[in-house]
Amino acid sequence: MLEQSDIPEVVESYIGEAIDQRNSKMPQFEGLGPVDMITMVKYLKPQNSAFGTMGTANSTNSKHPKVNPTSFKDVISHTEHYRGEIGTFFYIMGIDNSDSTSIAVSLKEIADSISETPQPWFDKIKSFNVERISLSSWNSFRSYDVTTIVKIPGNLATFIVNEDGEEVKDITQADFQLIMTETYMSSVVRSISLMKENRNDMEQQPLVETLIFNPLMMGKLKSTGDTFIELFPIVYEDGHLLGSSPTIAATNRTNNYLVDTFVEIVKLTRSIDKAKEMLINLSKKFPEVLVVLIKILLVCEYEYDAFQLVNELLSTDYTNVTSINNMNIENKSVYIGELLYIQAEHLMTNRKEYKYAKLIAKKCVELLPNEMEPWLLLSKVYFKLNDIKNALYTLNCIPTALVKEKYILKRVVDFTSKNTNNLPRLHLPLPLDIKLNDIDSVDSMNIRLENESCDPDLQNLPATTLKPIFRRIYQHLTKILQTISWEELLSIRSQIFLMEEEYMRNPQTIEEINQRPADNKRLCERWLDNLFMIMYEDLRVYTIWRKQQLYHEVEDSTISHTTTEWELFGLCAARLGYQHEAASAFEFGLSQRFSPVCARQLLEYHLTIHKNHQRENNSLNSKLTSSKILQQMEKTNKSIINLCIKIVCWDHRWYINFSLLILEAMGIVTQDMGISKVSNEIRGNFNNDVYTFFKNNILKFFKEYSNDDYDV
């Protein structure tokens, strides 16, 4: 149940300000567009009415004759002039906006949470009624903003505004329904993409005035998973309009945010059968959608079925593609390239057949020369073959001209901390439904002091600001570094690359250098040279800190560092591939105070350990007995549960009730233990409020929204 304390609010300077600002910025919106926004007009209840009935207007209301505004601009600025009337707004993700009824129910729940009991409002307690409440959602397919306004009590109206800020009228019922479908799909894609693209950055979002729900649990009339699968064919053809992740250069029908979200939803809700049936039907019109089916089969661990389908579509020489040649596909080379990429990655990662993987990856690069992923895959294959020179040569060829930003939330409505009357505008209540000492004891002032006193070498490491595409390449470089020394890596670099300073001393055209035989030097791309320098900085700082650690261990003395410093050192160690050392740093940090960074990174570490346990358990050559492995898995599962609960409580403090990392982690644990055993483990170690909240927001997902895939 939604509580008042779960809702952040910003007070408008004037009623309608938030929507006015949103409309004025529409030409700036790109890609997935802005986050959904709630606005409310609320007023003080009459003193003789304590139970949420409609109040009476001010005595001055006679100066404001009753009107029934019909245009969008009139509606958002119109008020009934009730006593103490104010406008507020906040951003929201995960709300069900699939149809008018669902929107009305969702908005009524928010309004009721404000009106039902007196609200702590800054330094006072006030009793409000909500006069009207609206939801604005961006349609990313056609750059429309769709606003539904609910008047309480009263009617519901939906207005559509184009990117020029003009109201769109005279829409047929069929077009209106399509626009609503597109708007709903856009909102779900934003919710999933935000968490998916920001996983490496702790799923952080910068707008504190944002309330985030799990969209997969918010369906009012039907589950979101079922609705998304049902509506997917309607918008599939235009999915490329939403854009794609930063590592994709050319967005197409099978590589875009819509498809990524679809795959993620099917994986989380275990809806493989429904999705498979729908995609097979859709492939009659769009044959390339079978690539999406293959992706789904793989993430749902149906590897045999996935590669049986790949083999049906591809012939053995990868050029005479019998099945594909008979298909009506616009760009067959892209389609073939995607299939080859899937096959090559499987051969490298799962089958360890590196020579075959190299042949296929080379063909994939030929078909998709402007994409990063095939080049990176080929470099990884060379690395697996212990061919460091060609691994680096291939990295140097990665196209990086188009560097895209990941999807993050951006503030649409600008506001100052106080209004013209010097009254505060940002209302951030403390959620009261759960209490956990580790979370409640965190002092923001102490964190600020930690940041101010932090080791500047740790704070200023350039690797922390790498764009997604360069972060991926850097991760691969660090894996190479784990197998050879820094000096060896520099020696190989000097053997195969001409650095920019050398080129300036001995100028030649880039074409002349790069057309030489493979055993001669090639010009090192500036961005790759920069990654080497960034790696040097990480190594330098890591070495200094590690020496300090070892010294104190030998001397059996205490290391005096702040949690913020342990965070940064742990992140540095993790980037370089020193996972055990990173985990140790995060544990030190958490021993002093709770840190969401340390907790999330340590959770990622335990998930890796869990995979290792599973691999060991499935191995015929394991040195450990099955009972010993299961004992280790049980210990790891308890660590995962403990970290998940603390992260969930911390996130809830900041109005965030959705995390893909948490769902993945708890999905793994629940698969091992079953829902009842996990529930008992939590009940036995945490207070009842924490247990109830976690059960209703996390365990309920596996029990009711995953197609009965988890044992109770």
C-alpha cells in the first residue's frame, strides 16, 4: 500500500508550472525521452471537515465564476481557488498507463494516500484534499506527450501534445488506442532500460524527486509481462525509433531498446512459451524476428533449442545461407551478422572452440564492420588463443566515431530550493514503513566529510568517467593484463603500434602506416592510447594502496580509511580484475557504515562466486564433494539475501522500489532454496516490518509474476 511518506514532492511556483516547463522543452527530448511525471493540485481541508470530503472554495471564489475548460492549456492552469491551494509534482516510473482505467486507478491511489490522513508538510502537519491529479507520459515512437487528468471527484480526460507543444485533436478511436499503446510501451521500456543501462553504476539515478516502482508488479487489470508480450507485435516494426544501447552503432528492428526490454521481461517473468508462440507468428511477416527468439531462448537457458534454430538458418560456409535467402528481409547481411555473432560467442564462451569461433567472428566483422561488438568479440577470441598482438590490433580497429550516451533520467522541470517567498520547494519525507539500524544510522553529514577528506588520488581516477563503449574495451584490456605483466603489455604495444608522438617525429600518412604488412607498426588510435594511460593510473593507485594493506597485515595493525575510500579502492581493484581484493575492500567499508556502493559491488561478487559453485557442482573433475559444494552455496546464498535486504531498504529510503540486480540475485537464491525457505530465513534474521516489506515487494514477484517457475 502506498504511504504518504513514500512520495517525494516539489512545490510549483504557480499551478501548472511543471507541465508548462515540460511542454516548452519538448523539442529537446530525444530517444526514450523524459521520465513520466505526476502533477497534483491540492488544497487545505475546511476546518469543519476532518475526513477528506470536498471542501468549499474561498470566499473570494465569487470573483472566479465557474468555467469548464476544454483545451489542454486551460485545464492545467484552471483551479477552483480553494483555501491553501498549491500545485506539486514529482517524477514516476513503473506506473500502469496501459489504458484509461488503469491510469485512473493508479492516480486515485496516489491522491487517496495524500488525502486520507494529515500530511507532515515541511515543519507542519496539514490536512489536504486533492482537487486533481495528472500523469504525463512521453510517447517515444512519435514524440508526443500524453497527459491524463483525473478530477476528484469527477471526470477523466486525456490530452495529446506534439513536440511543438501543440495539442493534437480530431484523432480517430483506432489512432488514439495505438497512441496509448505506444505510450505504455515507451514507459515500460524506460523503466527497464534505466536499470539495465546503469547496472555498472549501481543503478543510480540523479533525480531525488522520483518515485520508482517495479513495472512488472504494477499491472491493474492484467500483468505487465502478459500485456507487454501481447502488445509487442503492434509496435515491433517501429522499435528502432526508440534508439539502442550505447554499444550499438546502427539501430535496427532486432537491436533496440524495445527488443532489449522484451527479452529482459520474458527472462524475469519466465514467459518463454507465450513469447515463443507470439514471435513465431510474427516471423511470418518479419522473418528477422527469429533473432529475437534466439536471444530469448539463450537468456532462458534453452541453449539447445537456440542453436538448433541458428543452425537451421545458417549453412556451414556462412555465405550460402539457404533459409535466409528465401526470406523477405531488407538487410540480410545485418541479419546474418547477428546470427554469426551469437554463434561465435557461444563457441568461445561455452564450447571453448576458439579456432572455429575465430573463423566465424572474422566473417561477422566483415558483415558488421561499423559495430563494436563483433570487433570486441574477435579480439577476445584472439586473446583466448594467446595471440595478444592480434587481440590488440583488433581492438585498435574498433569503430568509436559514434559514441552514444547511456539512458539516464534528466530533470525536466528546473527549480530552486526556495520560492520567491523564501519557502522550501523540495519535500522529501522519510519512509516510515521499515526500520533497519544499518540504514537509519547513516549520517549524510559524515558522508560529506568523508568525501571532503578523501584521498585525491582515489577521487580523481579517470577510469570512473569512461563512456560505456570505452568501459567495455577497458574491461577487456584489464583481462589481458591479468595474464601478462604491465611491462610485457607495454613491450607488445611498442612492437605493434606507432604512438602519436612517434608519428609526429616521423610524419607519414595514416594510410601509408596502416597499409603495411601485419608485422610492421600501425598507428595507435588516440582513444586506445588513452585507455593505456588510464590503466596506468589505476595500477599506480592500486599498487600504493595494496602495499599499505599488506604492510598493516604484516604488522598486525589497523588500517585507518573511510568507507568512501574503501569504496573507491574497491572499484579500482574490481576494474583491474582483482576481485578478491575488491571484495575485501568493500567488506572493510561495510564494517564501518552502510554503503550502497560497497553492498552492490559485494553482491555482484557473491553472484560470481555462486556461478563458480554451480560450475564446480556440475563438473565431473571437481576436487570438492557435493556436500561441501552445497555447504558453500548455502553460505553464499545467505550472504546474498543479507545484502539484498539492506540494498532494498536503502533504495526504499530514496523512493526506489525496483532493481534488476536484486531480482536477478533473489531469483538465483529462490531457485536454489524455494520461496518458503527464503521467507523463513528472512523472518528469522530481520524485524517484522523489514520481512513484510521484502515479502510484498520482492518475494511476491517470484510467487505471482513468474509463471509458477519457482518452487514454493
